Amino acid sequence: DAGVTQSPTHLIKTRGQQVTLRCSPKSGHDTVSWYQQALGQGPQFIFQYYEEEERQRGNFPDRFSGHQFPNYSSELNVNALLLGDSALYLCASSSGPRNTEAFFGQGTRLTVV
Amino acid sequence: AQSVAQPEDQVNVAEGNPLTVKCTYSVSGNPYLFWYVQYPNRGLQFLLKYITGDNLVKGSYGFEAEFNKSQTSFHLKKPSALVSDSALYFCAVRDGSYNFNKFYFGSGTKLNVKP
């Protein structure tokens, strides 16, 4: 049984560009949350998707957007990249938005130059 | 407002000795508390959680944590450390009053276990 899978594992982008990160949840999970982990810090909540809708959002600008597909997979899009967007982006999945059993993927390391 | 504090950036312990990684939290509602471990270039792995019930929670790999409501703490402990326990440990809190998972993480504590 595959766990949470994220792609790509590493990515280098130029300031001002746009990026799309992908997440496939653990089998049987229907809820996906995204977190940003800057170097030396703990993960920070970006948003959560359930039933193909954004349900909750953290303190991130509108440049950060997402999508959830009917198969429960999700994308995180970041527009107009800034150097400060360089971070490890983690996806977590759960069975329902309230279920405390959240499983994390290995993350996508984004570097903005 | 919800927040988590991990006051130690790094904890050093000799193999075989007991270890403690400290965590204090602030939450307006019912605290749901978690510990995760992160190995280099990996995601977060779940260790244990406190939702309700016994204040002493046992988790994976011999770890345990004690919930102390009066001190708003949830310290991670292990009776005998292994070199393989060396990793980055994160404490997280979620407000149980809300119907969604939004975790607030601490800044992490690097555990170094020396042979």
C-alpha cells in the first residue's frame, strides 16, 4: 500500500516563475493538506482540500492556490515566485478533514533562485 | 490562538540514557497533541498523539509522552536512547474544538544520540 507520494522531489525555479507541486494521498484517504517548511522551522499550514474544495486556509497570500481532483489527488500552485518561497513543501492526507491520523509525504524541495 | 514552543534547538544524550524533548503549547479549545519525527530529506513520521484519556501516551519505537494540563506541556520521553533515534522532532497541536485538521508545529528539536 503506497503512502502519500509527492512529485517532484526537487525543483529549481527562477524568481517570478510559477510552479505546480503534486500529491497523491494514501489509499483510502480523501483529504489533503499542504504545509510549507522553511529551513530550520516547523511546517506551516497552507490549506486543506476536501471534496474538491478548499476548506481551511493558513496565513498565505493568494499566490498560493490549490486544487483537488475527483481521485483525491491534489496540486499546489505558487505564482510569482519569491526567494522566500524556497522551502520543503509537505503534503498530508487523512480519511476525512477531522481525522487526526494524518500521514505525510516525503516533500518537494523547492529552490527559488 | 494556537502555538507550540520547543525551547531546545538541540538535545544531546548518550546511548542508553533516558531522553526528554520538551514541548509546551497554547490552544484556546481542547488540545490535541502530537509528536512527529523527521529524518534527513524525509517527510514527517507519526510517533504518538494525545486526544483524551490517560495522560501518559505510548507510541512508536519505545517513545512516550506525558500530557500535563496545568503546565500546558507534552514532553516526549524514552527510557533508553538509541543512536538511530537521532533525528529532528516536532511537537504539534490541533484545536480539538474545530472540525478540521490544522496542525500548529513547533520549530523542532534536533536530537543527537552519541554512542
